[in-house]
Amino acid sequence: MVQVRLWGSLASAIGDQTEVEIEAGTLGELLEGLAERYPALRPQLDRGVSVAIDGLLYNDSWFTPIKEDSEVVLLARLEGG
Amino acid sequence: MALGSKRDTSKRDFKIVGTRPLRPDGIDKVTGRARYGADMSAPGMLVGLVLRSPHAHARIKSIDTSRAEALTGVHAVVTRADFGDVEDAATADTLDNCMAGAKALYDGHAVAAVAAASDAVAKQALKLIEVEYEPLPHVTDVDEAMAPGAPVLHEGRTDETVPQGMSANVISRCQFGHGDIEAGLAKADRVLKRTYRTEATHQGYIEPHACLASMGPDGQADLWCCTQGHYMVRNTCAAILGLEQGKLRVTASEIGGGFGGKTTVFLEPVALMLSKKAGRPVKMVMTRSEVLRATGPTASSSIDVRIGMTKDGRITAGFAELRYQGGAYPGSPVNMGAMSAFAPYDLENVRTIGWDVVTNRPRQAAYRAPGAPIAAFAVESAIDELAKGFGLDPLEVRLKNAAREGTRASYGPTYRAIGLEATLRTAKDHPHWTAPLGPNQGRGVACGFWFNFGGDTCVSLNITPDGTVTLTEGNPDIGGSRASMSMMAAEELGIPYDKVRTVIADTGSLGQNEVTDGSRVTFAVGLATIEAARAAKREMCRRAAKVWGIDEEAVVWEDGAAKPSGPNAGEFPPMTLEEIAAIASNTGGPIAGHFEVNAEGAGVSFATHMVDTEVDPETGAVRVLRYTVFQDAGKAVHPDYVEGQFQGGAAQGIGWALNEEYIYGEDGTLQNPGFLDYRIPVASDLPMIDTVILEIPNPGHPYGVRGVGETSIVPPLAAVANSVSDASGVRLTDLPLSPPKVLAAIQSR
Amino acid sequence: MSKIHVTTTVNGDPVEFLCEASESLLDVLRDRLSLTGSKEGCGTGDCGACSVTVGGRLVCSCLVLGAEVEGRSVETIEGMAEGETLHPLQRMFIKHAALQCGICTPGILVAAKSLLERNPDPTEEEVRYWLAGNLCRCTGYDKIIRAVLAAAAEMREAS
């Protein structure tokens, strides 16, 4: 199980849970698992999120491995200039 | 593909990376040969011009183009009726921004376009287009737009994060942070509560948007344009026009500045549609007034901050509520403002709330570290005021609270190796910090943070028969990146810098490339370049192994040549890249390396800025006397261009702090759509901008590179404001710090 | 709409063109003579990207009419290098990394050359005020000023 930290707006969508646990070995499994288990997160997941895994930023790479003890934080989708 | 296994970052001795060779496109750019957006022409080309709304908000009841179409020399007229529906909401907004649908949403919004044989005929044709408008009430201020009863731009765009009962102009709400704000504030010796305001500023690139489009009846099209990302242009235009992406080839011209403002399309879909209807190539070039009225700018904001601090300078809690208007469509960068606001600090209790709001202004476009400078202005001003109030050294206070490796960032993740503390310590030890100040002079500091991005990237590296190298990449060179790529390729191959030529490919020559944004190019394209070079090296080792008749695992690459890996592998003299290239046809054919990746794992970057100003007590005018940038670059590939990014970001930030602002009249029209009244810093406004490059390697890049382009614009708004406060003895919370505002503040002191 | 016939010299070459009475010199250079090195950043004389000299005088070519250059001598960025040899300013701009995007560079080079012809030994402040009509958004001007001062020093040594 991977611990996933959610930012405030996502947390409020699922009853102020700031951390959830998801069975996932990759970024793709994580995003899919979140959407399945917490349908209230789906609108934001569809709009796009970024994910910090052990302090580095990831956007779309489904097969990015996530370890059991990885720090995983969902972030609002980042766009630059 | 395991990038993680190749993180040989900090201990490496570089031969080329870190030196300052001449940029390969330099001669073209000092001789006038380089071709920018407006510099291309085509046989039979027509001139395309846009008709723009004079109203801030109006229903378009009808558009009659018949008189324009009948004018001799007019070959096509386009309105929204020529475009179909687009499914994706953001792309549909882009289309609506390029060509208004049911309503004109801001002064300058495109409502029709013509293609004609000459500029004069096109101008005449615009006058013959009859648009019947029904003017509607408008709103351009963020706080007014949020108020119940404000004129509403769109119904039904609000998302599920917004509480019931708010104006439909409020699109979304976001919240970040951890801990307990009220409990933290209760532990403070002082809680500062302030409201800050910033005005919209434009990216201010000197090159107006321009393109040349050619589209045939078979749906094949070619487009030349100035953009930060021609693959984005291809994909967006294809979606808007219902084309297959592969049928549209986009070539990026040289780009005359972007700063985020050229990460979307404005003219391109219109030019393609005009070309399609006219059956001729169509060139479109914006005027400066069009650029200011209808492209860019960034958000304007109002921000409430509450910060608690103990008298020894520890921040006990930080709270900010940020309201950003991003113009007529959803998508202000408030998310990133809210995430970055307290990012430099190690806080037990921190919360930020962000509101994305629409108003009757042009749709905001990304501007260098979108959202972050605005948020940093508020937070860094408040921290400075608290530190000053306790008589504490503002650098010491920042050091005391600085985020470090292992700190949980205010936006969630735990930082890996970061350079904030290094920038603060270096600033404190720098002679600038202790230099004497004269009367009416002051000194300010501020910190800044940016995430930095990666994204889809393709690079192809070809070895020519004579042993030189062409590197093909897909990101427009906006400030010297060809040089950096050539350097990284040469470094990796072990050959001289001038043996590599880097070219920017059109969309037909490489796969998808993310736009030049998010300070991603040196990081992501650099990473792909290094990996492409490694692929080429592996192939060259294979060729040498074949020639020598030994196992390919027994060959290594060193100093530009293949060598047996050790005495057991066999006794062969090194075979150089040139020698391998010369016999490539005999050993299996041409040699190339390529690499395609969604480059993830960009490393964050921090900066501290220090600035001295002098305030004229009689006029309120502020003069910048001295400026020093301290920033972590991870690894500076070409230090000249790293310094250039630091200096350019500082200068733009100074403009934002002191002069630049979008000024709207009562009628909702932009009052200053020209460089005379929208005043960006000129040479005589600025001092030299000193830079100190720190190198705390990014563990996510083979050479340790971090993006550097955006962080440099984050601190200056606050640094300048803090300096002006120090100089004048009054605290200003509204940008820009224009002379009348500063004078009024001094006089009411 | 009869056009005006103009005979002039551009970068030392004899040139003839027809232009509208209202047509700017910048449009003539770019659209009729294919000299696209001069850039249009504003069209109102505020940015200096179109700087050229007419009869030795530094002007914004967007504010001069094409018809005005009859019998005069026009110098643009395209005439700055002599054959293969770059002007010292051009060399110093590359050496000092005084350009990022490069769109303002032609105008700044023409303006800086004009300064050094009048004042071969300018102070930093003099360079800054002379170039105050040439906007650059990328560099913060630091490396531009250094490049101009370095070119001035080299040209003084050479003369």
C-alpha cells in the first residue's frame, strides 16, 4: 500500500481526508486506483494533476515505479512560462 | 529506461559544460540574417488582418461581411461561423479567444478577419465588416468580479470546488498546506495581517505575434510562426480546424521573446482558415497595440496574508488567500501561486487558499513562473515587515525559517537537496549586504521558488560521414539553448564543441515536444541530448567491436574514441569518432542516436535577491541603484546564459514592481496599449545586475541541471518593495510602486 | 494611388523603389527591399528595433517615410559587417552573450554604432542613456552595456 498525500481541495472532496492508502506499484495504477476508490476526486483527476514522488515531479508517465515507502503527494497540475 | 541509474552528478569533471563558448546562432542574429516570425514570405501571399471588439463585453448579434467580401482585392473573410465545435474545454476556450463566438469578452477580442492582396485593402475591408453589438455590463477588477451581482461572463463554468452562492465568475477554489493555522498564530508574538494588490503585466516580448500559413483544399497545411512550441501549435490548430496532426507541418521561426506568452495560439488558426478559404498563403502580424490588448498578460491579484512570528524571528504560522483574475476564461495561475507562496519556508502551520476568477480582460497567458511572483510579493513583504518590526535582520529571519533538504514543503512533498540556504548564506556574506547606504536609500531582500518542469522531448543525433555531429531538437531556442545542447552533446561524445551543430526541427522531423516552458529545456532537452549521445556511443562501440572482431561489451568510449575496455579485450589503438564515421557504410550503415522521453524528475530551484533603491522624496520616483541575484542553477551548462536568465528575470521583476500595469478605463477598454504608456524598463532605468550562480546538483538530471529561467522573476517584486520601504520609511502594499503612489505614501507618513 | 519613385543608397548600394506616400521606411526596407534585419516591435518609435541611420542620423525607420530617403544614404544592420569581417560591436555582442532572443539586437547594434561614431569613449551612463530608446526584454541590459563598452575600448585601441 502506498500512502498518498492530498492537497486541501482534494481532501475536502473526500471528507477532509488528507492521506489515503492505495494499492499501486506505478503512477498509472495510483491514479487509476484513486479515481476508482474515490469517485469524488475524478473531476480534478480528469482536469490533470502532477505527482511528487520522493520530492521529484511527475505528470503523465504511467509506469513510473512507486515503492511502498515512497513519499507520494498529489499536486495541482503545473504549467509553466 | 532507468534515468535514475545514471545520476553521476556532482563529482564529474566537465570539459565543456561550464565553459562559455560562442553561441552558434550568434552571427545570424547580429547580422540581421536570422528569420523571425514576420520575416518570412511566400509567393502569392496575402495580408491577413483581424477586426477586434471595441467593447469590454458585448453580445454579438450579427456580423455582415458581404461588403468586405465584395471589395476588390479581398480574398477571404473569416468569422466564428467558419469554425466548427471543439470538444475539449480548454481548446474550445482557445478557439473562442482566437475568434469570438456569441460574445465579445474583452476590449480587443477578435471578431472577424480578412485576407487581402495588400495591407491597405485589408484595412479598408475591416471597416466594411458590420458587427452589431449589444453592449453588456463589464467587470475588470478581481474583487468586483467575485462580488455577488457582478456582471457574469459565462454561466456554468464554475467547478465543484466553489461553494454555492458565489458569483459565476468564480471558477475554482484550491487549498494547500498543513498544520493548524489558528494554533500557530496563537504562539506568535505578533500576527501581521495585510492585503496586497498587484496589477496585470504583459510578458512584453519585443517581437509581436506573426505567422505565415498555407493550406490546400486537401487538408495539408504548412505554418511558419514565432512560438515557444510548434508542436503545441500543430496540435491546437489541428484540433480547432479538424485537421489530422500529421497533415499540418509547423516550422518555428526564430523567436523574439516569449516568457510564457507564446505558449498558446492567437493568429495561427485564423491564418490557416483564411488561407484555406482564399487558396493562397496568408501572413498575419500583430501590431503592438493588438499584442497588448489581446495577448498575454498575466493575472492581476488581491491577496490577504496573515503571518505570525515570535520576537526571535520564528514563523509560527503562515496563511494567504489569493484571488487572481486571469481574464475572460478559466485558468489563472492561482494554483501555482498558492502552492509556491510559502515554498521557501519550513513551516509547521501553513495554509493557502486560491480563487480563480474571470473578468472582461484578455485571457491570461503564462508569464515566467506563472503566479509565483505575485504570491511571493505578498508573503515576502509581510515577512520583511515582521522582521523589521522586531528589529531583526531580514536575511537571518529567512535563514531561521528556511526550507532545507528534508523539509516538508508548504505544497506537500519533502524537499530533496535544495539550494535556498546556500543562496541566503552567500547573500549574507556578499559585500553588497554591508555596503553603506546614503540618505533616502534603502536595501531589500526577498526569496523565490519555482517548480521547474520536464515533459515530452525528442532528440535525434546524427553522425555525418566526416565525423561531425548534427543534433536535431524540437524546442525553439529562446535564449541560447542551441549552445547548451551542443555543449552537452560534445561533452558526452568527448569531441570539441564546434563539431556539433544543433538545429531546431519542424514538426515533421521529430515526435512530440512539449513547449519551451517551465524552465524545462536545458533540463529535459539536455537530458534527451545526453541520452541520444549515449545511444550513438553504444552504436559506435559496436562498430569498433565488429572491426576488431571482439565482443561489443569489451569496448568502452573515452575521450571521443572507442577503446578496448582492458588488456584482456585485445590490443587495439583507440578508434576515433571520425574514424568510425568514415567507415560507417562498411560496418552497417549510418550512425545515429536518438532519445524520446517524457522527462520527469525536474528539480526545484530557489533564489534570493538583494536590491538597493533611492526614493526621491519630492517626486516619489524610485531609482534602482544596485542589484544582486543569488540563485541555484544545479549545474550551469553555459554560465553566460544562466547569468542572462538571472538578469532578465530581475529586470522584468523590477518593471513589474515599479512601472508596468494594465490600466483600464471606466468603459473597460485598455488605456495604455503601447510601449510609451506601458513602460518596460529601459537601459537608463537599471544598474548592472550582479549574479552569483550556486550549484546544488539536481539528482534527477545526469549533469545535475535545474531549470533557471523562471525562478529569477519570483523575488524581485518583493525585494524592490522591501527596499523602497527601507528607503522611504513607508510600507507600500499595492504594485506598481509608481511615483504618484510612493509620493502619496511619503506625504501621509 | 500613384506611387512615389525614390532613388537612394542603402548600405552603399544604389537602390530604386516605388512606394506609397504613406509608407514607412521600415516597410520599404522589409517588404520592398527584402531587408528584414530591421524589426518592427511597435511601429510608434518606442522600441528602437527598427533603428537605422539616414544620412548618418540615427532614426526609427518606422517613423520615417520611405519617400523621405530620396537622395540620402541609408545604413541598416545588413550593412554593418564588411564581407566576412564582423564589426567589433557584432563580435562583442556574441562574445559577451549580449543577446538572448536577438530580436532587439539589430536595432541596438545600429544605435550603438551611431553612438561610438560620435563618442568613441562613452561612460556606462552615456551608453545607457543613448540606448534608452532601444527596448530589450530578455537581458536586463547588463551584458549589452558591457559589450558596447568592450567594443568601444577595442575600437579605440585599433585607431
